[in-house]
Amino acid sequence: IRRNTADQLYLALTGSVEEPTEESLEVEEILTNTDWNDPIPRLKEARNNLYPLLGIKPPVSKPSNLNN
């Protein structure tokens, strides 16, 4: 699912960018060079690098209630 999502995002971005920017090229590089089948902890760095490049605010993690 992650690989397919990355592929679809790549296709959507390349189809919508008329003049490539440094940011769009970096996004393409991350999407194509990341092995999206890796375990999630390894993917967090790639995901976190995409947020500012795409102008997306990173989600805020909620503390877990392990004591309840």
C-alpha cells in the first residue's frame, strides 16, 4: 500500500508541476529512492522530510495512555 501510494503521489506531482523547482525535484527523489516496503520506523525520516517540501504541517503526536 505504501509503495502504491508513493507511486500515485509521484505521478500526481509530476503531472501537476510545469516548471520543476528544487523542492519538487527533492520530493521526487525521496519518493523514488525510498524503499516504502521498509519497516515504518525507517520510513519516518523520509516522511518527515516530505512535510515541509509539500507545505504540509506535520501531525502532532498524542501521548499514549498506557496507565489507563
